Amino acid sequence: MDISTQQPTDAVPPPLAPPTPAEQKRAARGATRPGDRIFLGLSRGSGILLLAIMAAIAVFLTYRASLAISKDEANFLTAFEWNTNLVPPKFGIAVLAFGTVVSSVVAMVIAVPIAVAIALFLTHYAPRRLRGPIAYVIDLLAAVPSIVYGLWGALILVPQLDGLFGWLNDYLGWTGIFSWDEGAPRSMLTVGILLAIMILPIITNVSREVFRQVPQMHEEAALALGATRWEVIRMSVLPFGRSGVISASMLGLGRALGETMAVATVLSPDFDIHASLLNPGGGTFAQNIASKFNEATEFGRDALIASGLVLFVITLLVNGAARAIIARRKEYSGANA
């Protein structure tokens, strides 16, 4: 056999032909098959529809709010009262904005560290036979209706907080924030604790799924370098999952900001800002709307819609801030791993 006729086994394959202009146009459009084009159109249409709905909500809230604010004799942003039946009416959102922000911050301070710790325990410490049952229970807690949390808070949680409030007053009452005048523990701290329990499953579930996506080779590389299990979590898991934890926290914060029935069940509302988190009183946007909507006149409903517009703007600002934080940490996201 002529050796010269044999094909070399390590021959380099010929270069691929460059794409034709038609193929380049189809690639630029992002869809080359009918199914791809249909899916692209549906996805694009869904995004446009969502933006249209958001814009319609904003226009409706702004229009109805303008009708109420134009007749308000008090400062809408700083007034400490809500009397829409007076002639002329006087109402403001200072107390509602303060209560909404404070209760949500308290809930986040309590819930986020515990949720991240539970997620890390389930993904890196818990025995396999315990992971499934614990995760299942957490999933069930996320599906519990808010009114059930409210009833539990009013009947079980509130009567059990006297000891905690007394301890805080004895040791931290000098700060003013934790002073207590022995009143019923239906305060902003109670609301924050209940909201923390409500948002804990959401943050835990999302954080757990994020931590499960950490590339195994990152953890194995850290272990090969002699890192302990905690050092692996600190150097590999937490940096990778930071954006996901922030997203999970924003989901929980969104529920905390807009929670209605649970807050209305455990809070003794009034239109005053209390320096102490333990004394009863205060209010939130959602709680005020739920408690006053049925008995409100048409003008009173417009005033409540005006407060809902402020809550809508706060939610948009929170989500925008979260997106900005995530964008700064995109190098740690799973998509770029």
C-alpha cells in the first residue's frame, strides 16, 4: 500500500465557511426558526404589557391622588393626622411612612441573618436525612396566608411578649428606643417580629437555591488549599450568592412593606410617632388602607389612594436600589460564573 495515499490522523480540519449575509441577518434578529420568532414575540410582548400595566397603575393612582391632595388643608407629607371627613379635610402620611419603614427595617434586621443561616445549614451542614423535612416545613410556612399569621400573632405572640419587652426596658430602656410604659405589647416591634416570621421562609428558600448553585469546583479548590468549612463558605459561597441573597431580601422586603391583615391584627394604631418601639401606636400604609377603606367616603378613598401612591413609589425605589446593588455585584452572579 502506498503510504503517500494514507490520510494523516492528526490532519487539521478545513476552516468553516463564513456565514452568508442572510445568516448574519437572521442571527442579528436573534431568532432563526418559526418557534424562536414566536417565543421572542411573546416574550417581548409580555414585557411591554407589564410596563403598560405598571404605567396604567401609576396614572390611575396619580390622578385619584391629585383629586384628594388638592383639597387637603394639611401638609400631605408631614401632617400627623388623618381626618378626611372634616370640612376642610386634613390628612397626612408622616406617621404611616415612619411606621411602614420602621416595621420593615426591624423585620429585615431579624429575618435576613436567620434566613441566611438556615439556608447555609441546609446546604452545607445538615445531614441529608434532615434537609428534606426541614426544607418541606419552610416551604409550607411560605404558603400560610397572612391572616393566619395575624391571628397567631394576636392570640399567641402578643401575650408572650411581656417578658421580652420587660427585659428590653430593664437593660436597654435608657436608649429611649426600648423604653416601655407597661402598655399592651401591640407596638411596632411586635409588628416587626411578626413580619420577620412571615418573610423568613421566602428569604430562606431563595437563598438556599442560590447557595446550591455554587460551582462545586470553587468549594473543592478552597478545601484543597486547606480552608475550613466556614472559610469555604466565607470565601466561595457567600461571594457567589451575595446577589441572590440581596434579591431574596428584596422579595421579603416587598412583602413586609405591603403586608395588611397581619399588621392590622396585632397593632394598636394611632397617628403619632413614638420614639420607643415598645409602646403601642403607630401605623402603616397598608394597615391604614385596610382599616379605613370600607367606612371611607369617595373623597376618603381618594385620600387612601394617595397614600397607596406613596407606598407604590417607595416600593419602586426599593427595587431600583436592589437592582443597582446587584448590578455592582454581577461578577459574583451565577450567570457569570
